[in-house]
Amino acid sequence: MTEANLTMGGQESSLTGLGPAFSIPTKKLAMWLFIIADTMTFAACLVAYGFVRNGSANWPRPFHSITNVALMTFILLTSSLTMLIGLRAARAGDKAAAFRWTMITAAAGILFGVLHVREWIGLIGEGMTLFHNPWGTPLFGASFFSITGLHLTHVTGGVIALIVVGIRYKSGRYNADDIEVLGLYWHFVDLVWMFVVPLVYLLNLAH
Amino acid sequence: MATEESHKNRNNEIGKDLAVYLCLLALAAVQFVIAYQNIDASQMLIRMLTVAIVQAGLAVMFFMHLWTEKRGFVLCVLISTIFVLLAMQYGWTDSTRMVTGAPFSKS
């Protein structure tokens, strides 16, 4: 009996004599618990950002162009789709297609990261740092880089995981369940971006 | 025949995924449109958050397949997450008080 199947199929626990409450593989449950915890982390960061924005009289609105953000959003949403296609291929037993689509997802993540860092370099060039910005309260720079930096860290970790899991899946060490668990994480990263974009970018557009 | 049928099922499922993806793209476009509307900041925030919550719902239910899990698990995830998110909204009145410079509550 593999660890993945420990809580499947209504098997009773030898310790408690009770059936599984959720009938979900252990790895998937662990990933869901991590996602719930990470949701709280991001929510706390965004609420704190909203708090300081609401409480600042001179909050700047420096973003003139939405092109880069729109492109990044498109890339991340598309990477979620490619992850799903890879999972469907893995479930159907098509190892080559699953690996290919997983690597395409990783490439999309890398492209997202490159665009993000390019944007950061542009903003730093204009004088915006963690402790200073030329347009108003320094809290703007601190909150912007903290939130987007935390998200970018998650994207980077996800890309590394995609490459490692993809390669191990191809070699036969991992199976379709592992691709699914990783897919959950990647969709979560995309989901967080859906909140970061309106709150951090779109509400700070220069009109 | 079994291979053809599984191929057909896989294509149908990818079709559903594509439909949800296009909905998410459309909702993202709606957020960008809202950003350029000539409305009050609080109205803009409410509209954007509403769209983001709908996007999150679609992603969680269909991309993360939460709707296929056992109902007890779905309720556990949703109730715990929503409870904590709502509990974080406690301090908004303090943030607006900061703008006027009042350091302490008057009550």
C-alpha cells in the first residue's frame, strides 16, 4: 500500500477505527493545507498594504502603462492552462506530452519572472526602493516590493519544482498524482496574482 | 476503441479547461477596464475585488478541482479560509482614523 493511498477508498484507520474524513491522498491534503496557510499569509500582506494605503495622505499612483502587467497576467493564466493540459496527459498515461506541457509551464513561469524583474529594474531606476520613492510616502516602495517580491519568490519556487518534478516524472520516480499536487500549487500562485494585480497595480494607475 | 474513447474524454475535458481559461482572461480584461473608469476609489476597489473573487472561485473549483472532492473537505477548506479572511478585516476603521492624525480612539 503506497502512502498516497493511505486515506483512499474508505479504509479504516488502525489507530482510531474511523474511516477517512476527506478521502483524499495524503500528499494532496498536505498541499491543500499549505495552500490554505499561504492564502492567509498573502491575505495578511494585502490587508496590511490596504491599511497603510488607506491611512496615508500622500499615496502615489505612479503606474502609467498597464502593458507589462497585462502581459504578465496573460502569461500566468496561460501557464495554468498548460499545467492542466499536462495533468490531463499524465492521467491519460501520455508521459511525453505530460513532461512537455510541464516544461512549457515552467518556461512560462521563467518568462513571468524575467518580465517582473525587468519591471523592478525600471522602477528602481526611477528612484523607487524599499525605503524610498520620489512620489510620496516611502511605505509605497516597501509594500510594493514586499508583496510582489513574495509572489515572485513563490513563482520561482514553483518553477524549480516544475522542473524537478517533471524530470522525475519522466524518469518514472513520480506519477500523475505528483503532477496534480504540483498543479495545485501552481494554480494557487496564479490565483494570488489575480488579487495582487488589481490591488497593487490597477488601484495605483496614474490617471 | 477504448483508446479512442479516452482520447475523446480527454479532449472534452481540455475543452472545459479552455472555456474556464477564457472566462478568467475575460474577467482579467474586465478588471483592466474598471481601472480606467471614472469612479470613486472605494467603488473601484469593490468592483475589482468582486471580479477577483469570481476569478478565484473559478480557479479553485475548476482548475484546482475542488468541486470534485468530497463535500466535507470542500466545506472545511472554504469555511476555514473565509473565516480567517473575514477576521482580518477588523482594523479598517483604524486606518481611516490614521489619516486625520487622531492617535487614540475617542470612545
